[in-house]
Amino acid sequence: MTKPRIFDEAFHFRARAGTKARLDALRGEVRQGDFIRLLIEEALDRREADNAPDQRGEVPKASKK
């Protein structure tokens, strides 16, 4: 029986010089893909929370377009 695929989206991007070394220093023994996935998911959660409407339904001024 094959293992089900939980993650099915792939991203490829370029980053500033030195980014890989910074990531490697932070991730320790965690697999690179797992570490990057967690970073992206945490950043998305934070952005979504920052841009969520408040109790009155108003979006924070910084995120209004």
C-alpha cells in the first residue's frame, strides 16, 4: 500500500544571498522541507490573523487597499 500524499503543492523560489545558511542554522536536525513548510504555514497564519476583520467587521487600516 502506498503512503497517501498529504502535501501536494510545490513551490520554487529564489531568495537573497545567505538565506539558506540562515535557515540551516535555525532548523537544526529538522528536515529542510518540513522546516520551510512550517515557516510558511506560521507566516500565513500570522498574516491571516493580522488581516482578519475585528468584531465590528472592520479590517485593520494597514491591510486596507
